[in-house]
Amino acid sequence: SRRARHLYGLSSMGNEGLFPRPCQRSGGLVQTRIHQYETPPDGFNGTRAAVLDRFWNYPKRLIKLVGECGGESLPALPSLPEPTAQPQTPPTAQPEPPTTSAASAPTPATAPTASPAAKPPTDGGTDARAALLECPEVAQGIMACPVDWQPKEESLLLWQNGAGTGNKMHFLVFQMAYVEEQKLRLANFSTLIKGYRGVFLQIFALPQAVLFYGPGEDPAAVWRAVSETGLRADPVRDERIYADYCGKPIQRYRDLARRYLPLTSDLAECIASTPVDDEMLVIHARGVFFGENTIPLSGWADKLNTHHPPCTLYDKLVNQYGFKRVTVVHGGETEHPCFFDSVAGQPIKPWFDGFRERHPEVTFQAMPLSKSAQALITDICVVLSATHLAHSYSTFSQNLGVLSRRARHLYGLSSMGNEGLFPRPCQRSGGLVQTRIHQYETPPDGFNGTRAAVLDRFWNYPKRLIKLVGECGGESLPALPSLPEPTAQPQTPPTAQPEPPTTSAASAPTPATAPTASPAAKPPTDGGTDARAALLECPEVAQGIMACPVDWQPKEESLLLWQNGAGTGNKMHFLVFQMAYVEEQKLRLANFSTLIKGYRGVFLQIFALPQAVLFYGPGEDPAAVWRAVSETGLRADPVRDERIYADYCGKPIQRYRDLARRYLPLTSDLAECIASTPVDDEMLVIHARGVFFGENTIPLSGWADKLNTHHPPCTLYDKLVNQYGFKRVTVVHGGETEHPCFFDSVAGQPIKPWFDGFRERHPEVTFQAMPLSKSAQALITDICVVLSATHLAHSYSTFSQNLGVLSRRARHL
């Protein structure tokens, strides 16, 4: 069809139709979006009555959107809340009513009805295992679950894990994944129940064992045979479980957790009686903070503190999404730093007190830090009732976020790497169907490991450096409203000083001994004057020679960086790709001298390149290394540029940005120009590259054709202003000729320039066009405008693309 914009259907057609699962395998359609749904069989028994019941009564809330592909250019569909008669009524364990009206529903006496076993899981998940697997109890504490495979006559005795509740959940889920994938007959929970006394069993209603029976088997008869004869125990060890199952798709983990970690009735009832609140952010604040004030943190304690979100992330979330209520749930062994009321024996105002003052419109509640079982159950009820949950560096809060049937948005740091449930990038785990994972990053920024630096990071980490680096899953959820970040003086020019603390003067820690960040820990400035030194702490060991510490042992080889004869953008490409090669090959030295001789003029008015960058490893003295290198020389690596492009073009763009910021520091003049330019979130900066050769009637071909057909049309700028409401537009010229949007004649005939019509259509927009000039000073001014932009529309140009990636201000390209 040439009309179809949205196609809806089940993914269960597998590979038999045009839409295989996942739909990404077929690549999607350009002008049409494919929406794939799934209806889990839910114990479907194959009878005609069951088939009809499935058609008429299949619960809507079990119909899952599992994939959407193609149609990226289409506007998002409006997503309306599912209508319910009583939206705040606590969910019950009754089956969902038919979606047809009473008048249209089948009415004969023989009309099939849903069996109780097919009822949908409740929000609380009291009967999650039975709801998903229809597991009757064949003996006291023995659940028998039907499967579509023939179980092997083997069992697994689940073993204990001595760590915290979150790791206990990990181990149980991973072991049950192993049981299912190995198609074992029985999973024996008895050792867990004996060992996990107390809190764990107040959360989860574990069975003594789970028995699996295949097609045609009678569960009672199978259990009798198992109980009489016993089963061979599988000798698997926990290391093998972790190696095989850690990092598997997160939706698979969720399905297993909900199946084999049913909640106790008390906890499920607590969740069911808690109203859904989409305007509340629940924060799990894990406090694990050991060591004296002046002692450097190391090992596990260091890892915990640098991997936790800073307090300022919560400011950012409230500012961005406009939450009306915030509840903080304490966790861990100690008070969380955001609640500290003293440091080194000196009283300070807790960070969250300042948060309340900055957000008088927010209703704030902090659950007390308590280790009683009842208090923990209450905390867990709050977490599992949340639709918006900010988790800590904690397998406990991550597991609860995944287990939850209410959670729609999970917020946390990506710096946990592969150690938690949410690896980075989050796409590796596949995302969750009904929940969106938001991953943020807080670059360490010279963190020096002392307790003082850790505390300063918690309290004062700049919000503008907290980056959203990934979002996964929850494709069917409506988009979150995003509010502009409030600032006291939005138009005040940023300076090269470290960003002031986000707490107010009254609420900031004030004792004389209050910890402060060391100079090395200050955030890089917007201008990035000393970007390389800020990221790598590279001292100058000789005139123009920067020595950079690395965590690897350099090889005694060097690379003489070569020139590229193309434009400034390609010169930047070549330099960055060569430095990627130097780092990945672990060479001792990168020699820039040829570039500095060859790139006279504009390039060196933009970038303050060193003569060379020397790398020194752990335990090495940079001065001594440089003396040895300068006396003896180094073998030059004979790499060629074709190899560089083949190896490094197309690598992750964040990696490219890190390298560009590290090895392309701006000149002081350019950095000062950017620093003195106010931040303007209501301005769109357009880089309009004019490369338009050939006479009016001559068809374009080759390179000229490519340049012009790959450029944005002028109407894109109309679209952006209409869509996002920019108040100011500045156009920066680039390239060899006038840009077509400024043409005032064609084939000798005068015409009205397109941008003149733009001004008439948008009288509310302040418009400025930088003149087309080839002078060095004009180019520096243009670059300053581009690098100061928060919203940049780039051309088909490696120059403006590179500046957008290099920029520390750009938020949208």
C-alpha cells in the first residue's frame, strides 16, 4: 500500500510472514511503521473452547508491544491512557473482563469462560508464578508447572548466595534460567528457604520446589515418581551460571524474576492498596560510605561512591520532568551523603534540605534509615509502587525496578558497566517492554579518590555535565514532558571557573574543614581551553611536549602524524583517527611537528596543538621518560592513512568526541570568545555550506551532485522553527560559494532570496546572517558562534559536524 502509515499485528507469525521477529531483522519500511504485538499463550490448552475464550477474553494488559520498526520520519502517535472504570481501584486477582460489550459478547450457555488459572498477574504479583505458568500445587509447597518441552530426569538444588538481597535475587534468577534452558525436571528451593531466613522470605513467597511436566504428562503422577525415586542432581557451579546467564536480555530476566520470585501476600496487598502516582519520583539512596575524611578511598568503597548518582541528578530529574512529589528510600549500611548533617565533626546543612528550599512546589518525604524487617518491607512497597524510580549502584534497587509491575521509567548511571542489570550501552540487554531505562553518565573529571573529593562530587557535581547517554525499552510509553532547566541567570556568560555548587549559599557545607574538590577535579569549561589537560592531566615536560598518564605500558614506538590536504573538517578527522590509532596501539609518542609546519593559518588559529604528546604508564616518571626518548629516539610506526580510515572510521561517535576534545584543544582566543558568549537555548544556529558549481542548465554530476543533494533543503529550517519555537536564528556561511538559500538571482534573473521569505513568515524570530568571508578573523568568529550554540543545524560538511561533536555547549544537532 502507498497509503499505509502504521501496520499492527502479532509477532507470533515468526518467520512465516513478511514481518519476522524481531522486526529489526527485516530492516523496517521507510514510510510505514510496523508495530509488533505479542500474546503469550498463558497455558493455552488447544481446545476449541480455549481458542474461542482467547479470541474474546484475552486480557488487554497481557498484550505486549514487543517491537516497532521503520517509519522513523513519521510523527509520534498520540498515546492515550487505557480507559478504566475505576483507575484508582486497587487491582485484584480477578480475570480481566471481556473487551466486548455485554450486548456484543457471546451469550450462549456453552460460551467459554476463562479458567481461573488464566487470570492476569496483579500489580502486586502475588500469584505471578501461577499466573504465568499455571502451576498447581501437587504437594505441600511443591508447584508443578507445564512446559512445552520434555524434561530430563535431573534436578538442581539451588544454592545460597551470602551477599545482600539483590545478589540473592540475581543468583536465584540465573539458576532458574539454567534450569529452564537445560530442561531439568525439578528445581529444589529447600536450601534457600533454610538459609534465607528473615527479610528475604518476608519479601518472596518461595515454594519448596518447582516441578516441570511436559506435554501429555500428569503432574501428580510425575511428582509421585520423583518423590519415590529421586533425581540425579546436576553438579553445576555458580561460576558457570554467572558466565552463561549474566548479561542476557533484560526482558528475559524480568520474565524469570516475575515467574520465580512471587511476592508475599502482605507485600502484594501493600502495593495493591497504594494509588498509582505518575507525578512522584521515588529515589533509592544507598548509603555505603566508609573511611575517615582525609583517607583516600580504594577498592570496593571507592567503586561504590564513584558509581552512585550524585545528589544533583535528582535536581536535574525534577527540573526536567516536573515531578510534584519526591520520596527517598534509604538503603545500605550508612547514611547517604545527600543526608549528611556533619563532616569531620562540623555541622552542615544536609543537601536535601537545600533541595527542599529550591523546590517549594515539590512535596518531599524521606523514609527513615532503619534495619527493622517491617521498615524494609514498607520501603520495598514504596519502591515497587513507583512508576518513576531512580536507582542506586545497587543490585537490590535494580532488581526491584525490573521485578516491578508498576515501574515505567528507571533512572540511573551507566557507569556500572557490566556489573549490574543494565549494561552499557543499554541496547546490549535489549530493554524492557513496558519500562524505559534512562542511562546517565557523570564523567569522573579528574576525580582523585579522596573522601573529600567524593563528597564534593555528591553535593556539587555540575548538572550540565550529567549526560543522558542511552534510553532503551518502553517504546509504547508516551514521551515524558521535558521542561527547560531553570537557571538563576540564563543569559549570564559562562566563565572558565568551575561551576558553582548547585546548593544555595545558605545550604552549602560551610565549616572550615568542609571538603572541597582539588583543582584537578574541576569540570572542564565550556570553552575547553585546556581540554586535553583537564581530561588527561598532561604536564608540559619540555617546550610544546605534553606528557599524558595512561593505565597501560607504552611500547617504545612513535607515530609521525601526517597531513591531509583537504579542508579543515577532514584535517580534524585525520588527526583524531591517528590519535585513536596511537592509543589503541599503545605507542609511546605522537609527533605533531609535520602538522604544525603544514597546517599554517586557519587550523592553528583554531587549535592549540602541541609539538608532541608523550604517554607514560603506571610508575613511570614523565621527565625521565622524555629524557630517554629525546636522547635515543623511537622507531616510527609505518602505518598508512588508508589503514587508519579502514580501522577507525565508523567507530562509536562518543569515542570520537572524547579523542577530539583530548587532542584538539582550542586556542585561548577562541575559548575566551565562547566563554564570553551567553548560553542561548532559544537560538538555532545554522551552518549553511555553499558548494554549488555549474551553470543553471547543466546537470550536476559526481562530487558536486553529491554535495548539493546531501545538503538539507532550506525548508528544514522552517520545519525546525515551527516545531521547536526558536526565538532567534543565526546563519553561519561556509564553503566556496553563496548558499542557495541566499541566492538573489538565477540564470541572470533577479529572485527574492529564500531567507527573505523566511523572515516574512517568522516575524517573531530575530534573524541574523553572518557574511560570507574568507578572512581568518571572520572564520574564527563563525567558529565561535557554532561552538557557542546549544542547537546546531549542520550541513553536509565534516567541518560543521566535527564542531558539533567537539562542542561542549551543543545539546541538539
